[in-house]
Amino acid sequence: MKKIKIGIIGLGTVGTGVVKTISNFWDSIEITKIAVRDINKPRNIEGLDKSLLTDKAEEIVDNPDIDIVVEVMGGVNPALDLIKKAINNGKHIVTANKEILAKHGEELFLLAKEKNRVILYEAAIAGGIPIIMPVKTILRANKINKIAAILNGTTNYILTKMDKDGASYDEVLKEAQELGYAEADPTGDVEGFDAAYKIVTLATIAFNKRIKINGIYREGITKITDKDIKLAKELGYKIKLIASAKIDEAGRADVRVHPMLVPEGHVLANINNVTNAIMLTGKPVGEIMFTGPGAGEFPTASSVAGDILALSAEEAENVEIGETENRYYISLNTTDNPGSIGVIGTICGNHKINLTDILQKGTNPDSTAEVVVITGLSKEKNVKEALKEMKKSSAIVKINNLIRLMN
Amino acid sequence: MKKIKIGIIGLGTVGTGVVKTISNFWDSIEITKIAVRDINKPRNIEGLDKSLLTDKAEEIVDNPDIDIVVEVMGGVNPALDLIKKAINNGKHIVTANKEILAKHGEELFLLAKEKNRVILYEAAIAGGIPIIMPVKTILRANKINKIAAILNGTTNYILTKMDKDGASYDEVLKEAQELGYAEADPTGDVEGFDAAYKIVTLATIAFNKRIKINGIYREGITKITDKDIKLAKELGYKIKLIASAKIDEAGRADVRVHPMLVPEGHVLANINNVTNAIMLTGKPVGEIMFTGPGAGEFPTASSVAGDILALSAEEAENVEIGETENRYYISLNTTDNPGSIGVIGTICGNHKINLTDILQKGTNPDSTAEVVVITGLSKEKNVKEALKEMKKSSAIVKINNLIRLMN
């Protein structure tokens, strides 16, 4: 099998995740070069071959051996010129660069079409959540007319913390910066630019209409006070930075990013911390929702790597249910006798089953007592053996039900 | 552009949805034939050309003009033989048939590979939710090791109703049958066969391991009593029919369908009625979730049609934010004077803005009163004009914030 050769531009958080992920697939993918700003900077990648590093990105975009250029450096300059040069040199592009897509997507897609190359960018919108590709392929038959989404983890983290701790915007921003959830200059996130770049590209795909970044309304969260959040809560709302997009029958698009009061029962009100979520409404599908990690080294790497990978299948062996471990809810009727619970405990103990909850529900008309127990983690076959023994015991009148617990 | 010619086998609920959906794309797709049991049965499809109907499915699978055979008849016989014949005749297959995939998938995929044809089946698992294709493509770089899902709408509806109404299984089943959510013979759903077929195919794709239907543990919901549901609730759980699959480091798969107690705070505990949900855990992506309609004419048609469609893009025009309509939360400080609220009401009235909530929050240290109002649906430009007028009013000391409401 011919190996696919890739060159990676950028070895920050996302680039590092990509290298670590791709290294699991070195049979089919070869990293030919990695362009970095400083080749002497220490890198947190086990077994990284330093000879792959270069500080000249041209060694990637001009390299005739490379099939795919993975651009994960971010920003418009010099990424835009590098991507254009790579396409002109016949390379496919995988990028996580939402800013370039929002500002120069049209130009890049036209160039790629002309050169018969492909630009993939699943990682640019909502990190690890598969959204671009489902919309482009399996949801294609739909007329999607509405998107409501939480697309920026930093602002969602800040709003969640302000709500939970009753803290001010400034306090929470400082804490988020210390934790690495917000950048030293947080403008791109807190003023809604990041979410705006993402919704522009997502709406362009979903509506099959080119949405222009300058046409959309954008407002960040810097004016949201702890008082607003408290008052909203009294009124039954959470405040979230919502990226929304609608398109009417005439093809007019309404795309915006701004804080919104979201009713507490609404699913988006319950998306917390750095999680992202996207609700799509369309015909014929109705309403579907995707949630997951919207940023970070590994989730983003999942989408970048997904854009370049192929795998093959093997045979698997099934585990016998008897060997599996679960917690169990067991409902039974016992004789109305103080020793009955002790009998259950003894039988369970004999079969290495711990009980974490015992609920005695009083006496039934037939003078039996209703008991529910919940077990600790136990082997299915041990539980089945214990039930057999219980059935034989004179203290236990009837086993009503056995249901497994979800952990 | 060459039209893609399709033949459809089956014109029940799903087939009808497919025909209605595809008719929006008649520029690129042509329905050549539709095989039905009874060509004289009245059909709820506007403008259906009756000459397309045939009661001989061979006219589809043997038709040299047809590129894609869409099998939406369900069941193993005669669907299996028809699909095999179609593949042997060089046709691609789109199917919603989970039973055939679970029982004969391996055989069919081998045959398709040999004949260089493709079998797509997004609609077979979780109806309108895009799950098979994301797992096969964009999530490919992941080692998915855990799936927890609600894959059967009928049983989830029954359990939801039993919980909400405190009704017995038999009562709710009867009601579900009357509403068309359960079949006259509900065995396939309530005994967990349907969910088992789906999880087997999903786990096969997600784990890249052939999971065999006979190896998995399956238990339905017929033994769940209203008492179990009540007791579980007392203990902080909901009872759900969970399709789960795990794979360990050694490649051993644990795949099962059975009722489980799900902690109330768990997302799956809050998936109600006929909605489906799938949680996937893998590396590097982490945990992602997909929710949406798991069955029904149109959601299923979305996935069937998605498997065969391609579209192209146009230009769009943006709506000015001023012309958009929203509800607004406006927080302001007024003079501590009984007439202040009246001033707000008058100004809003002048600009065609209704107020739905007014919250007076007492007096601040500087003797101003804190007031929050929520408006009815109003034009953004009218609200902006009203705010300008408020700023000029001596009754209003300060406008603290304006935030839009999500509807």
C-alpha cells in the first residue's frame, strides 16, 4: 500500500495532538516534514524525530513528495499564502483555521476547485464534534433552515463559572487565563470573533449559500455582569453566547453571535464549561443535536486526523455476559421477619456481592415485605448464582426483578 | 449532468418519505421504478406517477438502467435475495434494513467488495441522526471503546410514559399501539431485537471488529413494572433500555441490550419519548453525543436520501440585524419614583414594543431603583430607538444592559 505523505505547518497545541494521533497510523501515513517557528524549542512528543522539523514552511508547500498539507498554525498571515501555494503545487489541504475560512474561504475553495484539489476543515468548527462532514454528506438532502450553537469554549466556561460561583466577569476571566482556558489577549474569544468565524463557515455549508463575515452581527460577553446572570436566573434563564443562523424562504440569511437568555429547560442552557453544542433544524430530518469537546489538543486532532485517514476491519470475539461486571437493582418480596434482610446479605456475601443500598418498602397485603437492594460492582454470573440461592431460601418469597445500573 | 437513476423497493412509511424527499431533487435523481406489494393501494404522495409502480421487484434489481437500489421494505425475506441479486447486477445499495445488516451484513459487504459496489445504511441506525458515516469517516482516527445509546423509540416512549403517568406497562403499550408508536405485534421493539440489530452494526463499525448478533446479550422491557420505575425514581434513577458496547484492550467486545437504571443527572436519563441518543467515547476525541429523531417517515428519509445526494452552492444575502426580531432583556436604573416604570412603558409603546415582564429590584445606595424588563417580539431597530429615547428621559438614570432572549 502506498503511504500518504503529509506535511504539518504548526506544532502548537493542535499540531502536537495531530502528531501524537497520526503516530498510531504510521503504517499508512508518513509525516514528511513539520514546519515550526523555533526548531530548538523543547517538544512534548515522545520519540519525535527532530530531523522532521524545519523553520521554512516552503519546504512543505513546495515539496513534491507531500500529498497533503496540514495547516494548524492559525491566523491569516502567512497561513493564507502558504495554503494557496500548496494548492497551486497540487496538494490537498487539511486545516483547523476558522479565521482563514471565514475571511478567505470563497477564494480558497475556488482555487482548489480549479486545481482539482480538496480542502477539508472539520477541526475548524466545534473541534472534535463531527459536524461539517455530516452536513456536507449525510444531511445533504435536507433544507437546513436554522442553527443554534455554542461554538466557543472559553466564553461558555466564563459564563458557566459566573453563574455557578456568582463571580464577576473580570474575576472569572483571570481564573480562565490562569487555567489556560483563555488567552493573555482574550479578545478573539470574548468579543465573539471566534464564534463568528465558525458560524459563518457552518452556515455557508448548511445553507449552501456563501455567508459573508462582514454581513453578520457580532457581540461578545464583556458587558455581561454577575448581576445580569443573577437576574436572568430569577427569571428562569441562563445567559449563553449563542451563534445562530437562520435562512428564510427567500434565501435571506440572518447570522449572528451575541449573548442570549436561554430558558433553563432548553438543552443549550445545560451545555456547560468548555463543551460545544450545535442544534440543526431542517426538513426532512427535524431537529438534531451534536455535543462534545469543542477545542483542545486531542479532540481537535481527532477531526484533523479524521480528514486524512482510512482503516480496515478485523474479527472480534464477544465477551460472555456472565463474565461482565455491573451493579444491580434487585427487587424482592421476603417473609415479614427481621431476619430476612440478613439472609439476603449472607447469600450475596457468599457470592462476592456487596450491597450498597437496601430499601425496605413495608408490608404487602399478603404479609410479605417488599425489599429492594442495589449491589456494588459484581460479576453477572455471581449475581445469577445468588438469585438461584435466594429462590431456594424460605426467607425470600419472590424475586420481582433484576435491572442493571448504568454507571 | 447525468441523472442518477434509482429504484425503490418498498413504499411503506420510509419509502413514502424517501419519494417525497427525493422529489425535491428531481434535477439530479430520477426514480425509475418503485416495487410495492399492491399497485392499486391508494398512496399519500402528491403527483405520484402510477406508472412507476410495479409488483415485481425483479424489474428493479434486474433493470440495467438503474444505478442504485434503495431497499426500504424491511425483513430478511425476500429483501436479502433481492439485495444480493442487485449487487451481482452491479448496483449500489442504500438500505434502512437493520435486521439484514445485523444477520447478513458480513456476507453482503463481502459480496459488495467483490463486485466493487457500495452498501450505505445510515437510515438503519438511529433514523435521522448522522452516526454511521461520521464514525466511518471523520472519527476514523479514533479508537472508540465505548457506546451507550438509546436506539429504540417505541420502548423509550413506553418507559417515558410509565414514568410520567405512573401507568403500567400494559396500559402504556396499548396506548402506544393506538398512537402508532408500537406495532400490533410489538415483540421486535419491546424484547430488544430492534435495538440489538442496531447496536451490532454500530459496534461493528465503531470498533472495526465484526460483532456477531448471536453473541450479544438481549433483554427487553416487558418485565419492567410501574413499581420498578417508582422505586428507581426514589433512589434517583430513571429506567431506560440501553444498548451498550465496550471493547477492551485485548479486542474483546461486550455488546448488550437490556434495561438499566440511569442516574437522573445522566444525559441519557433525560432523553425522552421517541428520541434516540448515542454517546461515543474514544481516543483522541473524548466523549461526544448525537441526539435526534430515531425513526419516522421524514427523519429516516433524510438519511436514505443523504446516502444518494449531491448539491451545489449559491450566493446569499444577509439580513440586516436592525430588521431582525427578538425578545429583549433590558436592565436599567431609574429614579426612585413611582412614575418611572410608566415612562419605560410609554417609551416602549411608542416604539411598538410590548413588555411581558417587569422586575423592580428595590433601591440602590445612590437612591436609584433597579428595573429589569423583558419585551415581547420586537424589531431590533425599534428597541435601539427606544433605548435612545430612554437615555434622554430624566426618569431613567442608566441603561445597564440589553441581552436578547432565546425562544
